[in-house]
Amino acid sequence: MKKRLFSSEYSWILRSVIIDDLPVRPFNIRVVRTNEDSTSSRLENKTVWSSYTEIIDTKLTYPNTAVVGLQFDSEQFNGVPSRQYLIDGLIVQVPDNYDSINRTYNGLWTGTFKPSWTNNPAWIFYDLVTNERYGLGKRLGQFGCDKFSLYIISQYCDQLVDDGFGGKEPRMTCNAYITDQRQAKDLLDDLASVFRAMPVWDGLQMTCVMDRPSDPVWRYSNANVIDGKFSYSSSAQKARHTAVHVRYVDPNNGWETATEYVADDTLIARYGLNVSQVDAFGCTSRGQAHRAGKWILETERLEKQTVSFQVGREGIKHLPGDIIEVADNNFAGARIGGRIVSIDDGKQTVTLDRDVVITDDEQAFFGYIDNNGAPQKVQVFSHPEPNILVLGRAIDGMTDYGMWTLSTATIKPRLFRAMGISEDEGTYTISAIQHVPEKEGVVDNGTVFDPDTNTLYSGRIPPVEHLQIEAMPDSDVFQIRMTWDTPRVMSGLVFDVKLMREDMVHKREIVSDTEFLCGNLPLGNYSVAIRGKNPAGQLGTETTTVFEIGPPSLPDHLQVTVGNFNVTIKPVVTKPTSLGTQYEFYKGMTEAEVIAQSNYLGRATVLNDVNCTPDTEYWYGVQAVNGVGRSNMMIQQVRTKLKPEDILDLIGPEIPKLDWAKELSEMVEENSSNIVLLEDRAALVVNKDNRVTGITITAGDEASAIDFLADFVSFTDPDSFERNLYWDNNRKTLILKGEIQLLDGTSVSSKNDLGNGAGGIFRIKSASGVFPGSAEVANALFRSAFGTDPGIDTVLTFYSVNGAGKVDRADSRMYNGTDWITPMLFIDGDLIALGTIRGDRLVAGTEIYAPVIRGGALVAASIQGGTLNINDRFIVDQYGNVAIRNANAGVGLQITSSSVDVYNEYGQLMTRNGRLW
């Protein structure tokens, strides 16, 4: 039958009928409608035959398949819904002493297996190698995999480590479903990467070699390598990533793919951001994903060098993945490897093929290869001859012309992991990558260590520190002055300076000073890289910085802090700024006033405007300036706060502590307006928090006092409400708008009246380096360069620079208030003189210390401490005793605190006034 919809179209409704009691075949099926079809156009109910389906009930099996049956109401879905299942996966072979749920091993394993579910990647690897249906079992068989190596790996994977959230988790697990057919090697490589290993065919069976600490299996030195030559290469800087995006499946997010970001901030600051994208195979743990990314970063940071060399049959003493020891005398800068010439009968004294150096206070270890071909070490007892060592114990297994190595605290052979071994007519070429055993502790436990240099040629080059760059205009271009220092001094140390402009080398020089001038620089973006270089030509750590020579740019935004009476504005810049960039600040009551730049506040990096009124709107303008030019103006509208909480703390416990309020509790009278009267001695305002603001009056017998109890005190114009004298009790700051009249008639209204530049030393670069002949010209140039007038005793130097960037001429003068004269000695700091200082004028900012001061006249407000001696005629000691003598030292007057004595020319006491005994 059919149903009509609320549109011009129709949809069929089918009804199904199941007939389960069928007669013997053959038989016919017929459907008969008992009523007539509709003949009206308003009703459509025709009956049609759709189809029939024969259902055969039988029992089926689904081998090697997980089958799930679901039954649901079709009315709840438009179609067949998608389904997701959380499954445990295949049951594989695991050791019979292994509890895969609790991840424990009981007793000694005999090598037999049992079926069980596990997500330990070692036994999943074993299953793929040995399974005959979907693995390599038909090719390799049950004995084609090194199960005992995988047993050790499985225990390593099951060890508990920090999960990054305060808990513990297995070091490695594998939760993956493989639905596509892939190359066997690619799949095994992915699976082995879960436990940081690589699959290796050792000639008999498939095994795995993990990237973790292990003992070296063989030793190489210049003595057993063809031509004694080791060839080294390092990974490119672009191949060293500084951050990793690790993709994994997150069970806490509906089993969706998530990304774990792992970064090394130190490497990013040095090399920039270089991101690697990796997929953690079978990873469903964020902690495991983080460790995988950390492992990649530490491997690229620590193990960045490879070595290749050629040997004879010794090249088959180990397999790819094994750790080998390389004692390269040329790289180490010392003799640390060779062959044994002879062994004495006691098997304790060894004669070497070359001289070695061991200091008296240094502990050394002698390495050799025993009869079983295993590397061994023994402590060195003494070093009687340059090529003779006495070992700590007798050694069995050493042979003449066997390999030896020497390890000390400062130098030792390096460890490498063999990655490839190739044969060519009896010669084996070995390639290996640097191995750092401490890497595992860094990744799993956060261990911090300093890598060994393993050479006497490197590591001791001091790094470049405190690199600073200053730009100065030079005609139409610019010159920069770079300065730096090093934490220690090294003989013969020079510096490799490389200046880049727009990612191209602009200039590169070797300098011996910690200062470098570079001129003729056009506008652009620059970077500087400086590193030390020792006499052997080795380079130290590189220190880099970037800068820009160009017009300044506006700050990203202004950080504004608003108070009742002050506004602080700090320009915030997140990108590199041009050299010498400062900011000029303008203020106004309207935006137009700021644009007109009529109220210039000054040049600084941060503005702190304290000349503000509460609850008032102000406009501020900020303009970036440097030697190249100036930026547009950034304008900010600000309104100060109105918070009258500027009162004292609690009146109860605090007021009684004051001397004038010892009996405060008996004198307080409070009215409804919160005015506190203290017997006509004070007027205080108390708020709801019992903090007070007010005035107290104290009248004593000999003195009186007025105390202002407030955080802020000001004298304000009653017409304009402008603060002219303002005291900030919190900051201990007094601000005066106006001028100060001294008793002698002198007025002080600006910093110029205080002798700006007095005692200062200033420099101006000119083409000739000659001081102007006119004081007016010199003063005008001084004001133009420094924004203020010169003060008395200001020293100004005009200098010029030659083509090499060096100062070739300088001319200095000192300002005496009216003219520029030949400068006297002017020292900005402390002067310590072991001899005599002579001159017709000596100016000191604070104190002068000297056992004897001689001069024609002494004018001083006070003399404190020590003894005053004028030509041995007038002497005042530190206790105030006075002695006055004439040319004859015996005649004179002596005044003490107890008497006044007069002596004749023979030194005899003539008269005494005061105490007579």
C-alpha cells in the first residue's frame, strides 16, 4: 500500500511477512487484496508486489575473525550507523612465566611460551616474525627470532616510569590494529621504533638492538685502523630539530588523534624553531608520546657526529647496533690508544708502543681485550716510564700486540654505535654514530649532565657573554659598536665576528679585542654571531643576536597603570626593535592638544606622570624615535581614579602609639559627621574601616608641631585645583611645580639651575674632530646633542673617525660658566692617589681623604675627623685641641678642653688658665 505526503510526491510503505511453516516444494505464493483499490484521486492506496527473499538457516564459522552482532530499531537511524569497538586484539605467544596483566615475571624462563593477550611491543614483534599466517613464520620458522633478546627488551618495556601526571605507567606499550598489507621491513621498523630499537639479521636469526646504554664489544684506535684514519662528519644544523609534534591516539578524547608538543627552549633560543612531525606507532599514552619526542630531541642534540673507517677482519667482531670504543689520538689530542709491545712475567707491567702522559693526581684505567675477545678495564697502579704502566693486579688474557686504551678523568675513548658494516675484498668499512649513555636518564628521569668533550682541543674556549650593540649615525649610513666579554681569559684567544644582513654575510673578521666597530652599514635587518677561536683554530660556542637599523616602529600596545594622582605608561614591544629606539611622551587635556605636541613630557622608556588630578580625563601620545627617524604617534585616552581610601590604618591600635596621643581614649569625641575632636588639638575624619585622615597640633613648652595624618599631602590652587606642592608619603617623594627662592636671592625652577652637566663628560662626533672656536657655537651644539645647557666643569670632546672606524683626532674643553677652557683634571668616580695631588682648584662631590692637605687658603663649612695641620703653625687634632706656634717651634699657644697654655722660645710653660693641676 502507499501513503501520501504533504507534498506532490509519494513514498512507498512496504510491509514484510515471514512465513516459516512452508509446505513441501514446489509451491506457489499469492497475495490477495480483500477490498478494491481506490478509484478516487484523493486517495492512493494501490497494492504492489515488491519482492521475496528465501531464508536458509544454517550454522557458519568465521575463522580468524572477530564477529559482532548488533540489533537495533531502524526507525532511530536514517541508515546503517557507523560503529566503533574497543578491543583487546590478538592473542599471541608470551613467556610461560609472564603475567601479561600485572606485567610481572616469575622465576627463570625456560624458553617456552603460552598464549595470552598482551600489549608489550616485544612479544607483538615476536608474533609478527614467527606467525605463519600473517607474519614471516613460513620464511623464518619458529627459531628464526632471537626470543632471549626480546625477553630482555620486554622487561625493559614493562618497567614503570613517571607518566607526567604524578602517576606511573609502563615505559612502552603498543596498541595498534594493522589493516593494510605492507612491506615486512617497514612494518618491523615501525614496531621496533616503539622500544627504540632496530631489527637486525645476525646471519642466523632476526634480533633487535636497542638504543640504550650497554658495554662496548670492541675497541678501535689508530693502530688497528687502515692508515690510522678516522673520518668524521656532523649532522647539518637544519637536521637538528628544536621541537617535535608527536601524533598519538588519545583515549581520553574518544580515541581521536592528538598531538603532543615537545620542545627544547634552549635550542630554540639558539637555533630558532625547527619542528619535526612524527607519528608514534601504537601509542595511546601522552606520557609515552612525550618521551618519544624527548628522545628525538636529545638524540639530535647529543649524538650529532658520525665516524667511518676501514679495518681488516676485526670488522666482523661485532654487528650493526653494537657499541664500539674509538680511541682516536688525533681527535683527543693525546695518546690514548695503541698496541701492547710486551708483558712481563708477572702479567702486571705492560710496555706500550708509545709514550703516554698521566699526571700524579690523576686516576687512570687501562683497557685491553681478553682471550674471549671481550673488552676489559683495570686500574693503573703507577707510571714509572713514559711507555710503561704498572697495573693494579695481574691480568690473564692479554697478548703481545693486542689493543690497549687509556682512560683518565680528563680524556677517554669515545663511544659509537655501529650502524653499518660493508665488505670489499677483505676490507670492512664501518660507519657508526655517536653514542651518549646518559641520554636514557635525561629522557626517562630528567637527569641533567654536561657532555664530555673527550678532547684536549675543545670545550675550554670561553663563551662570548654580555654582547651589546650600539648604533651611531655616520653620514648617510650607520656604524655599530659591538662590545662583549668572556668569563675567563685564555692565551691567544681571538674572536670570529660574522655580521649578516638580510640572511647574507655582510662582513666577517677575526679580532683580538672584545670590541668591534663596523661602519658603512645601510638600513636593514642584521644578525651578529660571535664565538671564540683558540690558536689551534677550534671554535667555541656561538653567541648570536639580531637587530635592525631603520626607522623605529610603533609599540604593539601601551601598558597603562592608573592611580588617583599618577599615570604610568609603558610601551610594550614583542618584536625586535631598531637600535637606539626611545619614546617621546606628550600630554594634553584633548586629543588635538596631544597631536599638536604642545605639552612635551620628555624622552624615556617608561613614563610616570605624577601631575594628575583624580577622576580626570587625560590624553597621552607616544612616539618612537632613534637616530634614523621617528614613528607615527600612538594616542591613548586615560582617566584617573577616584578612590578616597588614602587614610591611615585602624585608629584604635595605631593612634595610642603616637607620643601626642598617649591618653587618646579619654579625649575622643565623635559626632554624626565622623569628625573626631581631640580637645582642640586635632581634627580627624574616620571612615567605616576606622582609618583616619586629619591634622594634629602639639604645643610644648619650647616647641610646637603640626602633624598631617595622610598618605598624600598637597597644597592645591583653589581656582584650578592644580597641585603645586605634593608629598607622597608612600613613595617618600616631594614634587614642586614652580620655583624655590633661596635666602641669597637665588631661584631654582628647573634642572638647568642645578648645573646640568656639571661634572659630566660628553662626546660629539664631527668631521674634523676640532673643538669650535666660539663658545656660542659649542653651546648650541651641546644643547642640540644633549637637550640641555652645559654646567660648570662640564667636559666636552669633539672627535673624528677614520675609514677604519678608529678615532684619529680628539679635542676637549671644560666649561667654566662663560667659556670653554683647557680642561682640568675631572674624574667621575673615585680617585685613589698614592702620591701628591697639586693644583689651584680641587672639586669633590663628597669627601676627600688625605693624611696631609697643603694649600694657600682653606675655605670650608665644616671639617670632620682627622687632624687639621696648616704648615705646622696651626694644628687642630681630632679631639678639638689647638696648637699655635711661630717659626720657633717652642713658642706658642696650646688650647685644650681643660686649660689654655702659653710657652716661651725654650718650650717652657709661662702661663696657664683653667685647670692648674
